[in-house]
Amino acid sequence: MFQQTPAPSDAAPALGGNANAQAMQQMGFGDLIHHFDPLGWIVFVVLVVMSFSSWYFIIANAIRNSMVRGRADGVINGFWSNNSTQDAIRELEAQPKGEPFSKIALDAASAVAHHQQAAAGGGRLAESLSRSEFIDRALRQAVARESLRLEGGMTLLATVGSSAPFIGLLGTVWGIYHALIRIAASGNASMEAVAGPVGEALIMTAFGLFTAIPAVLAYNFFTRSNRLTYARFDEFAHDLHDFFATGARVEGVAPTQK
């Protein structure tokens, strides 16, 4: 007699693909937040603040640097193409407050006017510092001030880029520690029981990396961009010093002082 093969039971174990899908569903971010303890919340909040802060400075610096570099040629060429220094100064004063090249030139012009007043009044300033030295000091201070303004947010980007991965790793280690405690308390050490809690904890490391990578890339980009702008500051300041100290520019045609 032939033996009849039993039909597959509905209670048969689920296929491996279905089991993996169920395990992945247990690794949701909502469950991770639900299992947060005070340290987990601190790590999460710190990473969120770091991410928003870094993106704020990334966007702000990108807009500011593009505006500075976009206006640089117009401001510099506009100054040298004017028929007189007074016309050039009036044009510089009409520039936006955040435009650095105009502020550097205005500081040089202000230093010249101040030194001339001191010399006309017989003050000790004209005796202690020559016109060239006084202009040079004013230009150095102006270049240093405008360079420092371009550095806004760079320290934060460097800090986020270097520390966010480790903060995320701290959250992961702490999360795995608590996950193992929960697994030990339940007495179920199967792969299904371990994958969910450990996967939840690993999300914190990914969050730290997603926070750090844009900050590192932006820091390197802005460092390069600022270095080019600093070089233009120095070049423009050198030409301004020659013009205001001697009345002539080293290269090109300078406006006539009046």
C-alpha cells in the first residue's frame, strides 16, 4: 500500500526571507527612541543639535562666501576705476555692511585722514608713526578683522566632524549594553531576539556618521575657499598701502587723490 504524503502544515516555520523582513521591522527608529534611557536621550539630542548647527553654518557660510567672492571683482575694479579717491570712497560706503573689501579700503582711507589731521595739528601721532606705518597698521587690523569674520562657524564644523562619530558610537555601545541586559533577562538568546535590539543600537553610529560627514566636507571646502579670499585680501591691502602712502599704485592706473 502506498503511504500518503502529509500536506504542508500552516504552522510550518516561515521562510528565511520572511523572517529577515520581520527582524528588520523590529529595528525601527521608533523602537530605538522608545528604549532610550537618560544617557541615550542626551546622545540623541546632542547629535540633533550638532546636525542642525552644522547645517546652519554650512548654508550661511556658503551664501556669505559666494556673495563675497561674487562682489570682490566689482568692488576692487570699481575702486581703481574711479576718477578720484573721494568718488571711490563714496562708492565703497554704498556697499553692504558685510562686504569685506570695501571695509578694508575704508579703514585705509580713514587712517590717511586721521594721520593728516594729526600732522596738521602738530600731534604726537604724526611724530611717532609715519604715514606709511600708520596705514600699514590700519590695513593689518582690517584684514585680520575681515578674515576672522570669514572664520565664523568653522570651529563648530571641525568639532562636529571630529566628535559626532564618537558620540554616536557611545550611543551604540550604551544601547547594545542595555539590549544585552534585556536579552539576558528574557532568557531568549535566539538570532531573532538579538538582531532587533542590536540593530536599533547601531542606528546611533549611523546617525553620528550622517552628522559628521557633511561637516567634514564643508570644513575642507570652506578652508580652501577662505584661503583664496585671504590671498585677495592681502593683495588688495598691499595695493591700497602703496596708493595711500605714495599716491600711486604698484600696478595699473590708480585714481588721482583730491
